Amino acid sequence: MALEFHLIAPNTLVEANGEGKKVDVGASATRTFLCTMLVTDQIEQESIDLSVWGSADGENWGSKPILKLPQRFYRGETRAVLELVYRPDVKFIRARWDLNRWGRVAPLPMFRVGLHLAEVPAMPLAVKPEALSAAP
């Protein structure tokens, strides 16, 4: 059965930089996930940077994310593929978010956001040249 889970529960209120709980993805058959970030509420003049971090032991998360989603300013959905085939050392993942506010009205940034991951079939590791020439 394909793995499906939330790194950030739907409609989670975030008002400061933070990180989610770690999730064990060691049982994933394909190690490929469709990530869907959904921003359902926000105020003006702010941004959210959401990233996914990987760890071999669930304690050490390194200095760089394994996936960085595009910066969001407003409500909407953003999708990206997290491909862990080339990262066999990664057994755990978690989300991290950074907020930025430059407005003068409210002192704190505010987003309602969720991050859902669904295991999908593995991406092809290589495309054969004859497959490209056979295209209509």
C-alpha cells in the first residue's frame, strides 16, 4: 500500500518559524512523493518558505533541505515531487517553514497551511534515446 501522510496537518496556524514532526519513510516502495502545499489563509505583506529536510537517524538534519518549495505570498496550492531514490541514506523527513513579514498593520505573520505527501510511482531513472525519437 502506498504511503500517504501530512508533514503539516491541513489548516495549521503558523505565526513563527518552525518545523514539523519527523516521519519515517523507510518503508516506502518507490521513495518518490508528490508534495502538495495548500495555503488556506494569510494576511497581506508576508511570505512563507517551506522546505523538506532529510535525516538518516531522525536526529541530524544536515545544513540544506532536500526539497524547497516555491515561496508563497497568498492562498493557493503548490505541488512538487520529492525524489529520494538518489538519497538512499534518508530514512526520515520533516517540514520546516520560515515566515517573513514586512507589513505595518499586524505585528506577526500568519498563515494557515498544510503539506500533504502521497507516494507515487518512481520517476524513470533514465530516458532511452529511442523513446525520444519515437514521439510523434
